Amino acid sequence: MLPKNARYSNTMIAIHWFTAVLVVVAYLVSEGGRHVRANPPVLHFACGFAVLVLVFARLIARAAGGAPPPVASVGPALARAAKLGHAALYLLLIAVPLTGWYAVSRLGVPIDLWGLRIPAIAAAVHGRIGPIGEIHQIGGNAILILAGLHAAVGVWHQFARRDHTLERMSPF
Ligand code: HEM
Ligand code: HEM
């Protein structure tokens, strides 16, 4: 068992895994624009908004000391690469829901999450909504690819380098 100060805080760990599940579900239930207009995927919107709310909660928990210092055996180059990768994930966790919100507003689809009405952030248009839908789709795919790589690196750390990296984020 790692000492407490070498692990992420319980709040950070809970948000990390909850977010991972929400991102995968949002991806699995995503739909293209035409289908969104005909039959809005409410679960997609709800998971995406939950990701957006949680990323801010997580950044606050991080600023409050929720993240441990890097693993001692990791050199400066690898530590910088990890920092960059994590920053890219954080950026996508904000940019993907925001572009989705913008796209759904342009489509003119009301965002009604089982009674919770979220306002539009752009004027609705008839017909094509411009590149924002594609940008959102590319971002949605990128976050899954990057998270997959990130998970593979975590497994490599744990089992090839044996530096206990996965245990730092383990809920057990
Ligand atoms: C982490 C969260 C999210 C992920 C991973 C994600 C992923 C995706 C993906 C992969 C697509 C393309 C689906 C297809 O063309 O078959 C898509 C479409 C879409 N998503 Fe999201 N999304 C997320 C959050 C959101 C949010 C918060 C909203 C809005 C409330 C949203 C609204 C839309 C809309 C309107 C489209 C259709 C865009 C178009 O085709 O023009 N998404 N999403
Ligand atoms: C959509 C899925 C995922 C997202 C968006 C994501 C995102 C992140 C982010 C942003 C961090 C940095 C935390 C910080 O220092 O503030 C992190 C850390 C971490 N993640 Fe993930 N993650 C995902 C899935 C996974 C999976 C599947 C695994 C395991 C196989 C994993 C293992 C870890 C570990 C071990 C850390 C801590 C790394 C360290 O100690 O430096 N993550 N994750």
C-alpha cells in the first residue's frame, strides 16, 4: 500500500473514474447532427455536461493539493511528457463539452435534461451549422484515443517500470 501522500486524494480519484465512465458513455450514445435534430440524445448531453462540471470541481480539488508529486523514479523528460499529456486531457475535457454545447445551440435543439433546462449559447440556424459539429466530433474521438494511450502508459508504468503509478489513482 502506497503512503497517503503518494496517492491522489479520494475526491480526485472519485472524479477521475466517474469522468472516465461518463466520457465513454457520452461517446457510445453520440449521434450525428441530423439525428440530434430528429431525436435529441439527452443521455449524451447529460453525460457531457456532467464531464464539464466535474472538470472544474477536479481542478479546484487539484489546486487544493489533491495531486501527489510525480513518482520519484521518473526523470524530468518523462515527467514533462506526463504533464503535457494530462494538460491535453484537461483541455479536451473542457473543449469537447463546450463545442457540443455550441453545436446543439446552432442546431436549435432545446437542451432539456429531464426538466433541467440549459440555455443556448449561440443563435440557432436552419440547415448546416458550420464546422463546429465536425470540430466537436474530432475532439470527441481525440479524447478517447488520448485516454486509451494514457491508460496504456499507466499500465506500462505499473507493470514494466513497477513504479506503482496505477496505485496512485486506485480507489482500493
Ligand atoms: C465528453 C463529452 C462528449 C463526448 C466524448 C462527445 C462525443 C461526440 C461524438 C463522437 C460525436 C459524433 C457522433 C456522430 O457523428 O456519429 C458527437 C456529436 C454531437 N454531440 Fe457530443 N460529446 C460530448 C459532449 C457533448 C455535449 C455536452 C453536448 C451538448 C450539450 C454535445 C452535443 C453534440 C451534438 C449536437 C452532436 C452532433 C454534432 C453534429 O453532427 O453536427 N456533446 N459528440
Ligand atoms: C476517458 C478516460 C480518462 C480520462 C479523461 C483521464 C484523465 C486523466 C487526467 C486528466 C489525469 C491527471 C490527473 C492530475 O494530475 O490532475 C489522470 C491521471 C491518471 N489516470 Fe487517467 N484518465 C482516463 C482513464 C484512465 C484509465 C482507463 C486509467 C488506467 C488504466 C487511468 C489511469 C490514471 C492514472 C494511474 C493517473 C495518475 C498518473 C500519475 O500519477 O501521474 N486513467 N487521468
